[in-house]
Amino acid sequence: MSTTAYDRLVGIVAKLHDTPAERFTPEATFAELDVDSLTMVEISIRIERDLGVTVHDSELRPTLTLADAAELIDARQAA
């Protein structure tokens, strides 16, 4: 069974926040998760390193949900 982009994204954010992945929902926004701009940069770097796709930190807006970010990753992986 493969791991989805959403699962991997949640893993990245959970590790950076040192928070259990169960706290996250697809509808949660980065702002609701208290993700600051420095963490957005780190998330962007880890997405590129771990998932092999480039998502600039400027694309990871505070109002973006985890589900929307995962869709962006999926779209980049499919391209």
C-alpha cells in the first residue's frame, strides 16, 4: 500500500511541530496549525527532499488547507 501525498505532508508537518499526526485534519489550514513563515520554508524544503517535487514556500499560504497542499503536491508529481 502506498503512502499518499497527504499522509507524507502530515508526517512532515507533525515532525516539525513535534505533534502527533492524529491532531491534523485535511481541512486544517497552516494558520490554524500555527505554522509560521520559517516553518513554511522548512516544509517546502522537506517536500522537495522527501517527495521529489518543488513547492515554493510562497505557494504554501497560511489559508491553504493540508488537503489543498497535498493536491498541489499530487499535481506536481503527476507532471
